[in-house]
Amino acid sequence: MANPIPDYPLDIFTPDAVRNAREVDDALREFAPAVRLHDGVVMIARHEHVTKGLLDWQTFSSTSRPWHDPNSPRPEILLTDDPPRHTQVRKVVADALSPRALERVKAIFESAAQEFVDELRAKEGAVVDAVGDITQAYIFRVLPDILGLPQEGRHHMHGFSQMVWATMGPPGELFDEAMDQDFSGVIEWLETTCERDAIDPEGIGAEFFRAADRGQVTLAEAKLLLQTVLSAGADTTYLTMANAIRAWAMFPGEYEKLRADPKLLRNAFDESLRWDSPSRMAGRIAVKDVEVDDILIPAGTRCGLMFAAANRDPRFWDAPEEYRIERDTKHSLGWGYGVHGCVGRVLAQMEAQALLGTIVREVEGFELAGPYEPWMTTVGHGPIRQPVRLRFA
């Protein structure tokens, strides 16, 4: 006989909980296979169950997610669709960001990375921010070029990140702070800079409008897809790369292995995505009754599938708190799973291969030079600041 969902006694979205998200999410995972928060949303955090939920879109639908506001200022497409529409739209993005399509911009990423690391060499021994001075700075400089966006207004990339992620979670102190901000300048920039006549026809972003010409999506959807890739190709990527640098400082033996065998870089990047995932959870709705172990989740229940906690579940991972560049990460949930697996994976890996590959070649080691400062959003997770010192070879 199935049991009712136990109530969880803590609010996992307060500022204090966000500052300590690893410990908070892991504690929830160990409390029960599924728990109900005070607002009725059910959280599922164990690797086995999160994996099953991500694979079973017929049961865990994306069309009515917890805390979803259809009037949100962030661009919404793909994440709020199920097949068959999701499949049709996803193909447009997959084609635009395929290995073959991105091969022509690979050299741009690499030359920009070399230029960027050359600039960092002048700061050897000084305290620099792994996020603001390295990974975020690189992505914000190069990604808009790749997409073909105009130069004007790119300082809004920072506000765009905050607007997207800070408004994903539930009402509360952090959400209210975000909604009190004036995002009108960001929204105006997005609306104008992502218009077809504003972008370079040679950029990757123009592929979405060519898909509209073919009738695969509407012109409005093409613009939304460009905005979505602008966000997805930036935030989670620079957070994961910053976590990689943080891990290399904390586990210097692993970094030595990587420098000795740079072919391990892709796995090292994937391991940083598992070790400290940049998204705490994905929202779904149970469209039929479903059991999670001995707990019954009724149809109509809005749920959160918790990536980060599942990626540290000791039931599945050996020593999950350790960063191991040779770990088998094929069942990591950092890229998502199933039909909503990260369609921009090739883009993110190319960005990481360029910047982190150059860093591995030229930087002998890292030292943490100050405390980790978390990004204060309820769903996005990672460092917004991590002071480090670089020691060049």
C-alpha cells in the first residue's frame, strides 16, 4: 500500500538555504524519496527517481511546472513543451548547434581564448575572480559574437542572467528582490538585439530565422530560440567552468592528472557539472498517479526533480563529494536527461574546450584566495564570485 507524501519542515528557498544549497538539498534527499514543501510542490531528489522522472515525460510533463508564470519576462520555449512540439522545435536548435554547424566558429572560440589567457598572464599572482574575471567575462565577450549579435548593449548580459534565473523559483525574499529590479532596459535590449535585421546573417543566430523561412518555427519562435540560446549558452556554462577552476584548486592532484593528459578535459568538465551542478532542479507536473518507492504522488501534483542532489546521491555515486576527472559520468544529470537533455551541449563543450583547454595548457596551478560567494537565485546554483590566484607554467 502506498504511503502519503511526507511534509518537509524546512523552506529550501530562503537566502540562508540558497547560501548552503548543497547541504540543504542533500538533507532533503535523505529525508524521504519524495517530500512535500509548504506550498504543495513535491520534491524528488534521489538519483534513481530523478532519472526515471526525466526519462518519463508522459508522466512528468513540462507543460505546467511549479511556480511557472506565463507572463514572466524571461524567454520561454522548449522547456515548457512536450513532444511532439518539443521535438520539432528542438530539431531547429540541434541543427543550428550541431558539431558540423559549430565547426566553422571553433577557431573564433580558440583565438579569443588565447587572447583572453594572455591577458590573464599579466595578472599572475594577483587575486582574480574565477567568474567575473575569467569564465563569465570570456563567455559574455565571445558568445554574442558567435550568435551574430550587435556590440551595443552587451553590458545587459549580466542583467539578463539575473532576470532569467531569479524569476524561476517560488515567491519569497529572493524572488521578490528580483522582481523589484527594473529589467526594462534588459527587456528592451533583448527585443531589439535579437531582431532578424539586427543580427549578422553569418552568425549562428541567423539559423533560427532561416528555420522560420522553412516553416519549422514562426518568426516569433525563432526570436525566442535565439534569446534562449543566448541565456542557456552563457549562464550554466560559465558557472560550470568556474566550478572546474574551483575544483582544480581544491583537488590539485586531479589537475596534475589533467595537465599530464589534456585529452581528459571533456570528462573533467563533465565531472565539474556533476560535482556542483549549475541548476538545482527542473519543474514538472505529474499527469497521472505515480509511485516513488512507497510514496504515492497524485495526478496533478507539481514536482521538482532535483538535479544537483541526485548528482551527489551516495546510493549511486562513489564518494560523490570528491572531484575525480576520470569518473564515469555518463549517468550524470548535469546535462539533463531524456527529451529535455541539453540541446546546447555541443556549444557548451566547445566553449569549455577553448577556454579551459588553453588554461590547462598554460596555467600550472590554482590557489583559492577567498571565500566562495554563491549566486543568490533559488534555482540557478554556483559561484557568483570565487577569488583565485593563477600560477602560470
